[in-house]
Amino acid sequence: MSKKGVLLINVGTPDEPTIKSVRNYLREFLLDPDVIDAPYIIRQLLVRGLILRVRPKKIAPLYQKIWMDEGSPLRVYSDRITKSLNDMVDDVEFDFAMRYGNPSIQSGLENLRAKGVEELLLLPMFPHYAQATTESALKHTYKKLKEINWHPEIIEMGHFDTDEEYVIPLTKSIESQIDNDTHLLFSYHGLPVSHVKRIDKSKNHCQKVDDCCSVKSTANSLCYGHHCMNTTRTVVGLLGLDDDQWSLSFQSRLGPVKWLEPSTMDKVEQLVKRGVKKLAIVAPAFLADGLETLEELDIGIREHFLELGGEELTVIKCLNDNQDWVEGLSKMISKKFDNPVAA
């Protein structure tokens, strides 16, 4: 029997909460053509000529607010998840990597090869498929596999937006944080509309059918917006919420292009104007807490909500190394090895 291994891949983080480290991280991240969907010259001019001159100075202090004693929260929680899986599952080797920054994908692959892994499951830590996350992570991993001349049998996890091993721990993490007076906002990471429209090979569904993300179709089987709606609807059903008790939005925008709507900032403003005083926000696209949840939501959006007249805001923690989630993830992994679809 071949030895099994899993590489968990998250987005990435600076090594330190400094301007220099943030600049290095943003350079690698934003120059990825799967992230900023623009011709090479335009992308270079935009990133090197504008963004890297301005954003590191603004973002480094934000990282300083959330930095943990052990390091970047995203890296700390990714490490904890990996260690918990290694302790929980006897016959599988686990390692984690970042698409941008450290630990690198190449180092994770080399660690698993050194442990004798012959059957490798690639597990991008993104429940909802997107070009800028899942696809980029996989493309870079295959590139590194070729560079290090390693040819294990490959399995891909794929999206898991409605898998019970994910949505049930997610639902449990929410239900203890809300009551009948709480409005629940599902805040997902933003994505340019151009990315989701590209997935629609039919060219007749995305942004052309009313409530297109809610309508199941072969045209949106790999659509990020559709996956986000799937997760939301599933969790809302498990929680037994009425339609007026929840909303959906998208956060973390960058640049002037058209993004999925509504934005989290706009939605919060709408909810306060509607009379919502007690709000809970959950960010299901993030499996581990990082800048987008700990600073953007729990500091920035919180301040905005209170300034507008809101009274109580709860930002629900990501699943992180929650025991129910780690157990669910281990079951997802076992199922995938038992019923693989080779890549």
C-alpha cells in the first residue's frame, strides 16, 4: 500500500508585520496573473508603480494589531490544524504551505517526499472554488512538482462548499453566538466579476439570469459566487433562520474593477438604516483567522457599525483548529483517499 500524504495550502502572509516584509508579500501576491487579471505590462505598472509604493505603509500597522506571540495568525492556525491532523490520523503524513510567502509550497512538497509519500492529496484551504485561490494554488504546486522532479499519484480535494464535514462545524460555531434578536451577515472574500464571468462557458448565465448565483446550472458549477450562496443557504437552513434574519456580502476589495456585490461595508450601512442594532458576522470563506477577519471585520467594520448607531457586534471566529472542524476535515480527507479522482 502506497504511503499517503496531504499538503494543505493557504493563501499566505508576511513573515513579519513590517513594511519591508509586507511589501515582499504583496509583490508576490499581486503580481500573480490569477489574482490581478490584467495584461503583464499593466499589472507590473499597477503593482510596482502604485500599489507597492502605498499599501505596505498602510497595511503593516494593521498586521501589527493582530500579530500573535507565535507569529502571523494565519500561519499559526494553519500550523495548529496540521499538527492536530498529524496527531489524529495515524496513516497519513500532513504538511502545510502558503501560496505566497512561507512556508513555501516547494518546502512542503519536499518535506512530504522525504517522508516517503507516494499518494499525495492537494488540499487548497478554500471551500469555494476561485481562480485567484484554488486554481492559482494548484497551478503553482504542479509547477513546483515538475521543478523538483517528483511524480507522486495526485488527488485534488476540490471545493467543499456544502460538505457536511465543513458546514456542520461552521453552523455549530455560529449557533452559540446568535439569538432571535441577532441579524447574521455572511461576509465572503470579494472577487472581481470578471473572474466569475469567465467560469460561465455558456456566456448566458452569469450576470444575465436573475439571482444567477442562487440558480444551479452547469454554467456555474465552479462559480465562486454560486458556491458562497450554496454555503449560506445550507447553513441558514441548518440554523432555521428566516429570510429577514440573514444577509450576504463580499469584503476585501482592491482596485477600480467591478467586484461581486454588495460590499460588506455597504451592507452594514444598509442594515443599520433598516434598524439592525445587534449584528453577528461570519466569514465562511476563511478557514483560519487572518487580517481580513481579525482587523478588517473585528476592528474596521466594528468601528463603522458602532459609529453608524449599531449597538452590539459579534465577529464569529473562523473554524481555525476547532476540534469539530479538524475531525470533519480528517473525515473529508479519508473519503477522498477512499474514493479518489486522480488529477
